[in-house]
Amino acid sequence: MDYKELFAKFFPYKSYRAGQLKAIRFLFEAFRNGRIALLSSPCGTGKSVSVLTAYMAVRSLGLSKRLLVLTRTRNQLEIYCREARRISQFSSEKVMVVPLTGRKHMCPKVSFENIKDVPYGDFLRYCKSLRSRSLNEKCTFYETTFSGRRPSWSALKALDKLEMFGVSTPHEVFKLCADLGLCPYEVSKLLLKKADVIVGSYNYLFMDAVRESIFTKAFIHLENIICVVDEAHSLPNYLTELTTETISTVSLERASRECERYSSNAAEYLRSLLTAVKRLGQELQVQPDEVKLLEGSYLEDVLSDSLNVSRYNGLSELARFIQEEGEAIRSMKISEGLPPISYTSRVGIFLEHLIESEHPNFVKYIEGFTFRDGSLNYRIGLRLLDPSLIASVLNDVYAVTLMSGTLWDMDYYVEVLDLDKNRVDRLELPYPFPEENRAIFVDATVTTKFTKRCEEEWVKIAEHIKILRRAIEGAMAFFFPSYEVMNAVKQYCGDLETPVIYEDEDTSFEDVYGFLKANSNPTVMAVARGKVSEGVDFSDEVGSLLSSVVIVGLPYPKKTELQDALTKYFVEKFGEKGYEYANLNPCVNALAQAAGRLIRRPEDKGMIVIMDSRTTGRIAEKLPEDWRRNMRVFRKIENLVKAVKSFQDF
């Protein structure tokens, strides 16, 4: 078989990028043979069009499988839609692509009702109530979409148009349906039966209830799916976060006031829960940003004792009662024209999940935090330590590809996700851009190591930041291991003599992007694993907006009892590699992602500076060959500045 000739039928560009043809062939073989493929393909190698080209090629040979692409962001989802349209137009081969964004994002009511800022969970319950007609109002968009249980005449018209288009972006689906008075999300679900390619978020595969609700009705079976997980470097952490449930004393207080205002019989129980959680935090002397584990059924015992109910049946019945009261309160709020938020319902849902979490891989904990008014509050939570319990679905689909620009230590993903080793194939593409355009420097005179953290070290780090800021021209982004470290260093930075933006919980990508575009020599102070360190593109039509990225301290996971529990679990499961899997791999991932904001295309030029002496140890062994080859270590800040100026003059 002439693979180049086959791929040329669908590849819509004049030439392949470095390594791209190799990636397409690798994906093609994985799709055709039902393999689990791990692909590390750096930014700029055209991963999305490679996936679609390989799928169209294998489809042309008669393999009747559907392609499910899972993305982390709407921007990535739209890239797949645009590339699919380009391939369809180029090849004249019709392909049906269905984009699935979240229900709230696709809801026309959000744009003209007071539900834009309603939390997603509350929105979903509100939407479900409207669809089931359990409230006094109904959703006209949903009602117009169906005639009984069947699609309405208007919905059938919309489906015909979308099928004729073949490939539509989420915005195009939304506009077409909203103009016809239809629910865009429900129309997209109806279209799934005819889909060749489905593009959506991780939730559509990894959340059992969502997967069964969406795919079962469309007669889509796992054994007939080719699944591609984009940005898969974050998958282990995402699956752990997916199973994390929390409720705070702030929410309990709001729920209690909510019940009192609406004369709910749940008010007394919520006051007791609030008192119990506060007392628990005080007795354990939990400080802000501190996490303490709650062994066994200790948390359930504390809560059931405070409510004077039995641990299981009593808590279970109470959870249902509180949810029912919460939904009644939501209904009353809606009738008053208020946003459909129910803190009471959230408490009931948390209690339900707490009772259902009797699995040895779940841990329960209490965490302290400082609220906006400066008061000490507490958060109780439960978390699954083992992501493989959720990831097991990957072994059930026909073929899987995990891909990212930084899928560096592939053994980590195979073992932590418990992928079927007999089916695994691997490909790591080399860095595609001119290496002389990227400098990698290490400041080995400072560290953010936990045992070395002190005022003297913060002062030294701040001084080096000021020296680097004066030496480096253009926009700079500094990424810290945590807000705690960033704020500790910030107080000694003084005036950096450039415009500065500090990331906080309210900062968005749009805020930072606009700041970079609007200012000369701007400085971004942000956090690794934060909102602007992963999955975002700081470039425009000219090139990268950044001239350098500085990693201020290695971004290891924060040392807490929760992290210690994860490390202990991984060591028991994986032996010697357990410590690395729990600590080193997440650190390297965060480092790589922050550094990846710098160079996005061949013409870009910039510097990566890592300010931590530990970089030359075990971390270096985890870095790819091109990093190790180009890395220069400095033990005097003066020599680092000389290297910076030399690179800028090059």
C-alpha cells in the first residue's frame, strides 16, 4: 500500500511539517489495528489535522468505526471542527462531525436570563427540572425541539441542514438552533446517530452517567469507537479531580441562611453540620492551606453524631431529605426571579457522595482556607487516589490514542492509568523548531524547596527576578509553584519598572492576553497549573507575545497529608517508581506546560529560565534529550545575565 498516496487524498495542506507524516502513519496503524497509541508530538507539529487525516484514511478502507476526540478546551474543539471542514472540502469526502460542548454553553436561555453566572451543577439541576416540568415554568427551547418523545418538525429541519453542512462549529450549531427556537444541545444529541466524528470534553467518556446518557441513546458502543484524548498529559490529574467532592463552611453557612429564609425544616440539620465541621477544624487545629486526613469512617461518625442519626441509613435518608428541600428552595427562588442556585441541594449531594465513597482508594480530609473577608474557614472533602479506576474505560474502546506535546515519560501513563500493555504502541517526535532559537538556562543559586523556604531565600529569589527583568527585553511570564510562594516573593520584588499583572482566582486568560497586547515590556506573575500555564496560546498573527518564561522554583505538588497519602498509595502499588509517579512526573508536566507557552512556531525565539538548584538532579533525567542537550546551568547570577544578553544579541 502506498501510504503517502492514501494520506494525500485527505491531507489538505501543500506540505507536511517535521515529523507529521510519521505521526499520521503511526495513528493510521493504531486506528486500523485497535491499538492503544501514546504520541508525544510537540506544539507546532499539527496534531489535530494528523488525527483527522489518519481517521479519514482508515475510514476510506472500510473500517466502520466512529472517531471520538476528547479535548480540554472549547478552542481545541473548534480547531478540530475547522480542520475537519478543510479536509472535507479538499477531499470532497463527506464527513459528519458533531461538536458537543457543555449543556450550559449551548443554552440560549443563558444569554438573556439571570443564569449566566450560575454554577454548572446548579444549572444542570435547573435544566433537568425544566425538562421534567417539575417547576412551574418550562423551557420553550426544549419544548419546541420535541413533539412528545420524537423530534419536532422544526428539529428535523435543523437536523437536515446540519447533515447537509457535514461539519459545523459549536457557534454555527447554536445560531441555527437558537434562530429556530430549538435547544442546540438536544439537537446535537439527536445528530449523534449520524456522526462519523464526535468532538467533546473528557466528561463524555470518563463520567459514567454522562457517557451512558449520551452514547446509549445514539446507539454508540465502546467497541465501535476510536478515541483520541488530546492534551493527555493532564489526564491522571483530571481523573483524580473528577472524583473530588468538597463542601465548605461558607457553603454550609449559606445553605443554613437559605433554609431559614424559606422556612425549610432542613435548617436545624444544616446548623448542626456547620457547627460540627467548624468544631472538627478547630479541634484538629487546621490552619489556612493545611490539609489533614480523616481516617476510616471518622468523618461520617462526626457528622452522624452531630445530627443524631445512624452513620449509613440515617445519613442516607438525611441526604435525600436535604436534596428535596434544596430543590424546593430552588423552585421558590425561580418563582421570585432569582438565580436558580441552591446551596442546600449541594450539601445533600455531598452527603450522598460521601456515603457512597466506601472504597479503600478514597480518602477523606479537612482543609483550612482564608475567605475573602479574612476569616478562617474549613472545607471537608473526599478524593479518589487511583485514576485507573476511572481510566479503565480506555481499555474497552476499539482503539485509543493519548497525545500531547509533553507526553514525555510514557511508562508513567501506561502504569498509572493501567492501560493494557499488550496493546500499547509509542511514538515520540523530536522538537521541530530550530534549537538555536530557544535557550534553556538554570539559575542554580536559588530554590523553593520546602525545607529551604525562609525570608532570606525569598529576598534572594526576588532580587534575581528583578535582575532578570532588567536584563531581558520584551514580555516575560514568571510561573511560581503556588500562590503561597508567589505572594511570599512578591513582597520583596518592589517596583519592577514594567507593567505587572498578578494572577489570582478571578484572573482569566483573556485578562492576561489583553494585558500582554496592550503594554510594552509587560510582566506576568502566575502559577504553574494555574489558568494561564496550560492549554493557552499567547501568540498572535506575528508570533509569540512572550520573549521569555521563567519557572520560579520547581512546581512539585504541594506537600500535604493528602499528597503524602497519594505517595504512599503509589509506592505500595508501583514500588520504587511510586514516589516519582506521585511527585516527579506531575512536577515535570507542570514545568513543561508552563515552558510551552513560549515558542509556538518556527520563527519564534525565546528563553526558558528555571530558577531552582534541584533542576540538575532527578528532574533533569525526566526531561527530553533536546532539553538536556541545550540546558546551561549557572551558579552565579552575573554569568546568567551575560548568557541572557548574548542570546538576545544573537
